[in-house]
Amino acid sequence: MHKFMDPASVALIGTPRRTGAGAFNNAEMMLRYGFKGRIYPVNPAGGEILGLKVYCAVSEIPETVDLAVISVGRDRVPAAFEDCIRAGLKRVIIISQGFADADERGRGLQDQIASRARETGVRVMGPNTLGVVNNYRHLNTAFVEIPFPERFLPVSLIAQTGFIQVASRNLAWRDIGKAIDVGNSCDVDIADALDYLGDDPETQVIVIHMEGLKRGPEFLEAAGRVSRKKPVVVLKTGHSTVGAKAALSHSGSLVGEDHVYDAVFKRAGVLRVRTSAEMRDAIHALSVLGEMKGPRIGVVTVTGAGGIMCADACEELGLTFGEMPAGLREELLKGLPDWVHVSNPIDIWPIGMLGNRYEEAYRLSLTELLKSPGIDGVMAIFFVTSAPLHAELNLDKAFAEARRESRNLKPIATWPYMESTAAIDRFEAIPGLACFDTIEQAVQGLSFCHQTHRMKNRHRPQPRSFAVDEDFARPFITKGKREGLLAGQDALGLLASYGIPAASGIEAKSLAALRAAAKGMKPPFVLKLAGRGFLHKSEWGGIVTGIGNLSELKAAREKIVANVRAKDPNIAIDAFQIQEHLAGKEILLGLKRDPVFGHVMACGQGGIYTEVFRDVSREIVPVDGTTARAMLESLRIWPLLLGTRGEPGVDMDALVEIIERLSFFASQNPDVTELDINPLLVSAAGCWAVDARIIWR
Amino acid sequence: MHKFMDPASVALIGTPRRTGAGAFNNAEMMLRYGFKGRIYPVNPAGGEILGLKVYCAVSEIPETVDLAVISVGRDRVPAAFEDCIRAGLKRVIIISQGFADADERGRGLQDQIASRARETGVRVMGPNTLGVVNNYRHLNTAFVEIPFPERFLPVSLIAQTGFIQVASRNLAWRDIGKAIDVGNSCDVDIADALDYLGDDPETQVIVIHMEGLKRGPEFLEAAGRVSRKKPVVVLKTGHSTVGAKAALSHSGSLVGEDHVYDAVFKRAGVLRVRTSAEMRDAIHALSVLGEMKGPRIGVVTVTGAGGIMCADACEELGLTFGEMPAGLREELLKGLPDWVHVSNPIDIWPIGMLGNRYEEAYRLSLTELLKSPGIDGVMAIFFVTSAPLHAELNLDKAFAEARRESRNLKPIATWPYMESTAAIDRFEAIPGLACFDTIEQAVQGLSFCHQTHRMKNRHRPQPRSFAVDEDFARPFITKGKREGLLAGQDALGLLASYGIPAASGIEAKSLAALRAAAKGMKPPFVLKLAGRGFLHKSEWGGIVTGIGNLSELKAAREKIVANVRAKDPNIAIDAFQIQEHLAGKEILLGLKRDPVFGHVMACGQGGIYTEVFRDVSREIVPVDGTTARAMLESLRIWPLLLGTRGEPGVDMDALVEIIERLSFFASQNPDVTELDINPLLVSAAGCWAVDARIIWR
């Protein structure tokens, strides 16, 4: 990757002969951007443009260039690429559109390029990209003119579109240092770019615009590693149903289920933002403020109403108000009427006005908050005014002094009002201080700083292995692979061999056999339809609970038969399943093999409300005990699992272990595409899988 | 209100003698702001400031001024107010702090002023306010200097803080026309301000910053009336637990439960925004774009990635993509390679570049979308560039022509990139076109325009009256008022007299009496603890279900007694309640008398998950049939009520009527403070209240 971003020489294949207005000539753009390396335009017509010799072919260029940029029509791209291979080049950016982003033929062309890249080891970025920007080297491969920025942040962007790099100035709050548009990612992709930027000393914050991914494990590995060193922020688009379809056709990405991406970003320690405004604020906060080591903030405000807005934002964003530093309250209230109160948020206005010491009170509050071990960051609301009558309200010095006196760099997020851009620069010259557009955005900025701190220091999963009863498991696995599906007692049997407790039960067809089975079990019983034709048993009226004795068993069997017959007079009923009726709360446990990321575990509320409330937590497999417990804690039904109104809680250790065992099952059975335990009945007495199905196809 | 906003003469009581920097002299500020009316400073020291005679007392002013502004220390405010009353003034603004915002004594002073205002008919704004801004009259009563704006919007603000009017320039996107800070609202409040602005021809959009309200019905009436004429936007702060506490101490407001405010704003047709950034965007959208009459938008974009972001935003905000206008696709694709596709969102870049007709394609798309009856508004993403090489990418003319040709004012929200402020003004000179900071904000702008259209034309509730069995009801009501609480069969009996079906059941103590009752009912039965000592029966182990016969009834009674004894050996068990066991889904219906807004109806999922999922819809009473149905439809369990997996839906007509009857009950029993029916069992066979309690205290 390094020489994609810092090439000493670049061949531009397909550069137009025209220059100037309307020509979109990339050689011209590179020159205007100030690139200092060697530029070799390639065009069969030859000649000269902008003082540069135009080569008729790549093979004529007198050196093996570090990078080629191809922008010919899509049908001529494969030949141009072969020219590059023959010329011994190692890195190619393909700007041209019309590949997986367009139609089947385009997808075919792209696959052909990708497989030649793999064979030859030549790395390809694109197609359908604007390429790279590296402001540290005055490099910009875009065919549209972007003015070279006067200053830029140590922030790097990875995107699946060029528009973000074109628009980085108003999208990313300020210009950024580097940008990589991976386009259709036929070879170089987000994971490659992350690998490079993770080790890049010129990059302090990484921001990703992502529509979809193809190499899931590689992304998880790269992002997971890099996010322990520097913040990684992602704006994942295409998360709506309509957006996903559009993304598929835009960059040919497999967009995937959005909640899988949530699980991926959580596991990889990546901060997900929901909108481009949030992206901008995250860049601003993380590049200027850095980390915030805890959730406790102190607020100094010139408006009580603003303090209330801070409180609302804190509660929503997981921050809290820290304690007032010792002695500060007394110091601030000295000499004031006794009706003036002060707490955190510190409303400085009445204190400053009545005591005629606005600036001093503000500076003191800031300093003490920054110094306090009970405060992790500060939110400040203040005036910036050019009104000559209020010059003394300006607080430049107060902030600078507070920072100096505190001798630390705890983040200070601010909302200055009556602002002007010049004032912002003046305040942001103070280290670790950032100005935001609104109060809520400033609080969110602090929240981003806290979240990335937590992600950097997040738990490292330690998945366990378990003993498996291989002999017991083997016939079930054989049957499952053969038939594609295991249901009922078969599925429960396979899970039991992995140590997941299952309700005891038997499948049988005749009443006599069911009765015989029942005699070995403890009533009450449950009778269910069994067999492949009846996956959604309840839709068939195929479940009777609370069967107390053998005559009720007979009636139950007859009732199910009648229910099925009423819906379909001809369908064959192969078997019934009789189980002991267990009591407990219904939990759903599931596995789904995502085509990009592999097995994803789901854990949530089971039963009829599963679809309604979608109270489900997801994690990428493997899941260890700590993560399993965190999954449960994140559920809304968590308080019910803990026990409420005198009811005892469920056997949490057993439940956590079942999740760990299911994760182990997934790792041992990579070809299982789907697995549902629904319900797993959980109670103080233990946990039992009552119904399950496992799918291989 | 009118003369608060447009006084010909103003007395300034407590104006400092000092002027200039640091003096916060409001006479000076008014003069600098360009006020053309007569200003009379009042200060016992007399003399002259800024060329104005200073009067020693209000009584010495040679005319009865339209408005007095008091800014003396809080202890001197009552006397100053009495002076104004004696001088025959009709309107007073009290700037001073230290009232209900401070302590008990301050609250007492405020109450005293409020009651004198009521007695004398003198209207008071404040205390704890910056007063009013009316830029149409160069009026600003604030004691801080605000530069007079060069231009301002026909938008008016009502706030419970002065900071928004001070900061309106960066909070409200641009300066606004009028602002009213109602402060502690001891007399003039948000409802009064709404009444005035609703009829004010200089106000097209009303924005409210609200911490809390005291006069709920008056607000509902005023906002409900005004919102049918012009958009009313509210930023309700103090919605978090911490924020609510802070708001209470800030302006002495009763903040109330946030979901009650949601119900209030829904009923009043008020658009609630969640952050000040949303407030700014709403002001921008509503003042520039106006209404959007449906949810179907058309998108023209220079970036496919941007189209995807639009799709995500639309789905989240309740908008959809309209159909491509007839013929447009064919027109755009003329002469292009067959791999180029086009749909809505229209990705104009490949079309414009390959066809070399970017501007024409953009203009055509805009025009056809605007003209199409299937499109309600347009979202446009485009370049604005000062790069000399790309001058032809600028679309000023294309937008202006499209607007002209379309002959309508459908809203056009845009995200221009590589923007500059100057460019924004150029584009916003086109009628009904607004530029936003990000794609998502632009889409949200359209969503605001659509929401306010729907609110303006919202349903008018037509609550029904029902016949009541007064004779049956009377003893229950007498008992309830006497004891403060009705529970069990008493509560169900009272509801039954209002036509709300209740499970039949009887309360009795002895086993013999329970057996006798059981003989008249259909098994299975439910036995419950009854009596005031056992409000949460399940916590006492006080419910046994599925009782099939009389011997099981005996066992059930013994079990409940044992459960209670295990918890408290001494508590008296007065009675048990025996009911037929009904089947159905559990619904919660409730009433709560909010101290500000009166009865609020709640309807949601009942049973053990009520607290967990909080799947509850709330409406201000009265609730008519249409509203009742909308409440049910807004629940997440709605699909379960409709019926799923072959299960029949519940008797919806019966359920809707029960809600209407409960609303009627509330209107007839205004002194009921709380009522819960939990559960109401609902099924295809009907709906029955199974347990209820009604509270009067």
C-alpha cells in the first residue's frame, strides 16, 4: 500500500489530449495539486501536454513506475492492465466505471482483472474509484480539481466512493491528510487500507465510509488490531432496505444485514456513526480532543437552559455529571446572596454578574474541574463577542490559563455562542479544546472520545473448548449433512452431545408408543407435531401443553390430527414428539452463517414476542463467557432474567455456559448455515433446549 | 400581547447610572439597537444618561407608558411593580432573577406578584427573562448587546431562556424576526405568546423552547388552533431524569413526564425536534421550503453513494422514493452505453459525463421531477465549485430554469458540495430551495415539511358519549371516594357500569363461600388474593390459575395462604377473588391525571413485559374511535393483535370501543387520579377487564 500513497513516479493511462476547462485531465489536476514526483501521461496519440511528454504505450516509459492510473473506457481496461503487468508494474488504480457497479458483463470484466491481479501479484485499486489523496505528498489522483488545502488534520479516510474525498472539506469538518477510495474493491479493499493506515505515523484517526464488505475475517482482524492503537470510525451506509439495494448496484457490494455489521463493529472496536454530521463531529472530537478516560463530565455554562440541554444529552449518550470539586462551591458563592446555588452544571452567569467577577469565576471553575480526579472531561458554554460593550466577557485567557494550571489534557468540548470562525480558531489553538455547532454535538463529541477509549481497552475474548461426546454426535451429524436439516429430538440430541441440556422427549407415531414413552417421564407433558413438513408447528395447531395423564395424551393426539386435517386433508403425519413440560422463561439462541463474516450468534427473547420486540443481541463467533454475559445484560428482558417481584433469577452460570458451548459447536461445525434453539427454557432450576433445528444447506 | 412587542413608550426601572463597557445598561442597548419609541429610564438618583432624562420614579413619567421593564434586585421588585400598578401601566417585564428559579422565598415573592397581576389585570412577563425582541420594530429589551441583524426570517421564537434569543444567529440558522422569553412565566406564558403569534401576520413559523408548562389545557388549545394555520416547532428540554431536575430549579417549571409531552405535542399538532441542530434545520426547512404535501421524493445526485445515504435517511424519516416520471429514463439514456442504468435516485454523474451534457441532464431531471404528480418534493446533490476548470459544473441556471418550467413551489432540499456561504445565498435566492449541511439533514428538512403538512391537516377528535348505569355505579364511586381506592371486583364493577366488559367473579373469604361461587361459574377458575394490603398480588404468590375443580380450589386457597404466611405471618387475609379463567392477549389500559394536562390515557402490552418493553401509546383524553385505533396501530404488538401464523385477530371493534368508553369514564370522573386495567384480556371472542384498580387520592 505504501507506494500507492507515496509513489515517486506515476503513469496516467488514458489521459485525455485536451486540457483546461471541461477536459477532466488528471495529469493537469496532479500538476495543479503540486505533485513533486514524475508524471508520465500515456495516450496512443503521443505528443506533449502541459510540458509533459505523452507516451504512446506504458512499455515506452523509461522507468518502471511505482503506480499506474487507468482511466480508459471499460472495454479497454483489461488490455491496459495487461500492458502494466508486462511492463513490470506492481500497483494500478482503475478509475473507469462500468464494472460490478453496472451489469453482468462489467462484473465479468472485473472478475477477470481480479484474477489476473491474484496470479501476478500486481495490486489493483478500483475499478470505479477516484484513487488516492495524500496531502503530505501533494498527491491527488482525482480527475476533478480540488484546491490544495492550506492545512489539514492527521486524519485518514477510507471510502467506497470518491465523493467524500472531493467533499472532505465540508464533510470532515476540515481537510484531512489522506484519503483512499477503494471503489469496487476488486483487490485492494478496506482491510488492506486499514492495515496500512494502522501503522502509518501520519494517521492519528481513521474514518471509513463503507457500503459493504467482501472479506469479513480480514476486516475483523485488521480493524480489531488497529482500533487498539488509534480510533477507527465508520459510517456504514446502505443500512435501510432501500439503501441496501442501491448499494448493491452502486459498488457491487454485498451489503448484508445491518445488525450483523453492528456485531462486527462492536467486536472490531470500531465506533459506528449514523450520519455524516456525526462523522464530521467524530473527526473533530477525536482529532482535537483525543480520548476521554471515563464518563464523568463537568459543565460550566453561562445559561441554565444550556445546562439542562447538557443533562439531556448526557443521559442519552451514556455520560454523567461528576461531583463538584472539593471547595469550589464555597469559593464561588463567597459574598453572594444566599439564594444563589451552584452545582454541576455550574451556571456561572448569576455568580459572575452578582459577584462582578465573571471571568475569574469561569477560570476557577474550569481549572478545578480539570484538576479534579472525579472529572474526566469538561463541557463549556460561553460567549464570544465582538460587541465593544462586552469585550470583558471574552474568555480566551481564562481557558488558556485553566489549561496551563491544570497540567493535564482532559478534553474540553465547547459551545461558544455569538461565534465567528475566527474566534473558533483562537479557542482551538488551546490544546485539547474543540468548538462544536451545538450543545448536544459538543456533548456527543465527548461521548465519542469516551467510547473510543473504551474500545481501545476493550475485553479480549477467551473462548473455551469443551469435551464433546463424539460417538453420540456422529449419527446426528451424518443425518443432518445428508438431509440438510435436523429438527426435534435429533437436533436436541446433537446439542446434548455438545453439553447443551435438552428437554427429554421421544418421537413416535402411534398412540401406544407415545403412551409407553410417557410412562418413563414426569407429567405434565407436551405433545408436538414432528417431521419436516411442519416447521412452524404452531401454525398447524400442532402443540398441546399441560397434558396431565394418558387419557389427555390420547385427546391431545386426536386434536393435533384434527387441526392438521382441517388445514390439509392429505398431508402425512410421520411422528409426534412427546416431552416433559418444563417451566421457565423463553430464550432464543441462534447461529447464522453470514456469507461475509461467518457464524453470528443471536441471543434474545424467545416465543411469540421474538419478532415483535426483536430483543436480540448478536455477536460474532467465537463468544466467550464475558461476552455471553454482556449479551444477556444488553437485553431488555435482562431484569426479568435477574428476577423481579420476588421471583428468583434464572441460573445465569448455566445460561452463560450454554452460549459458550453453542459458540464452540459453531467453531466445530463450520458448515452449519443456521441453527435455532427456540425456546431455551431458563429458570432458577436450570436451562433446557426444548425445540431446535439445525440447517446445513 | 401586542403592545409588549410593539410599545410606543417604555419605562426602564432600575437602569444603571453607568453606561458603556461592563455596565449592561438596557437603555443603552435599546438605543444602540435602534428603537424608535420613547424610552424613560427610572432610577432614584435621577439625572441624565445617554441624552435621556432619568426619572426618579415611574409616577414622574409624563405619560402612561405601554411597557415597563423592571431590573432591580429581587427584594425591590414587588414595590417597583406596585409603582407600575399605581401609575396605571398595563404591561411589565421583570428581568430580575432570584424567584421561583432560586429558593422558597423567591417563589413566595413570585406568587405575590402573580396574584397582584391577576387582581389588577396588569400583565407580567417574567421574572427571570431577557424580555422580547421584535426586529420589525428595532426592539430588544435584553441588557446584553446584540447587533441588529441585516436581515431576518419571518420566524418567531418563544423561549424559557434568554440565551436562545441572544444566540439566535447560530442557533436558528439565521436571525429571526421576533423572540419572547417568558422566563418563569408567573403570568404571561407560552400559551399567551402562541395566541399572539398565531394571529401575527409577521410570523410564518413559530419555534418554542420549552422546559415545562403550568397551564396545560390553555397550551393545548392555543397550539392546537395555531398549528392548523402555521408550523409550530418545539424543542422540549429537561426530558432526561437529570435534565428534569435541573429544569425544575432553572425556571421553576414542572417538567412532567416526557411521554406525556409527546402525547400533548401529537394532540396539539406540534412538531417536536430533539436537539438544537434539528431545531435549526426545522426553522430552515419550514421558513424556506414550506409544506410538502406527500412523502414521495425524487432525488438527483452527482454521487451514487449519496443516493444510498438518501435512501437510508428516507426510510428512517418516513419518506419514500417516488416513481420515475414517464419518459425521463429514456430521455436521459439516449445515446449512452447500455450498461448505464437510471432510476430514482437519479445518479446524474455517469449520464452527464458519458453524454457530455451534465447541466442539461440535471436540469431536465429536476424539471420532470418537479412536474411529476407522483413526486412531492426533490432532494438534489450537486457541486458548487470555484475551480476555473469546472465552471460549467455550476448549476445556478439549471435550478432556476427547472423552477420556472415546473410552475410550482414543491420543496427542493439540497446538499451542495464544495460549498461556500456565498454560493448558498445564490441558490437560496431560488424560491423554495434550501441548502443543508449534510445529505441526511436535507432529507430530514423535507421530512419536517411533510410532518407539518400532516399536522396542519390532522384528524379532529370526535369523542362519543355513552349511557351509564348510574344506579349500579353510585355505590362503587361512593366507596372509591371514601376509601381513595377501588380494587378487584369493585373496580371491575364500576367499569362495567360504563359498559366495559369485566370477567365475572366474586370476592369471598371462606372456602365454602368460594365453592358456592365456583358452582355458578364455568371452570377453569383463577383464585387471587384480594384486599387493599395486596396490591401486587404476584409478589405475594397470590394468584393460582387453571383451577379445574373444587378440590383444586381448596388446594389453591391453601397454597396462597401458605405463600402469604411465608412472607408475613401476621398479615390479615380479608378475602379471595375467584374468576373464570379467560384466555387472550394481555393489554394494559390506564388513566393518569397529569397535574398540568389532566387525564392521559395509556394503552399497551400488559402482563410481565409491560415494564420491560414499555410498548405503550399515550393520548390526552378525550380519545375518539379514530385516535383509539391509531393508538393500537402504533404499538409494536399490533401485528399480534391483528393475528399471526393463522391465529385469528382480536375483536378490534370491541377493543376500540372500550378505549372510547374509558375516555368517557375519565371525562365523567375528573377526580380519578389513576386507573389501571391490567390485564384486559383480548381475543377474537371479545375483551374483558380481568383486574383493575382505580385511585382517587
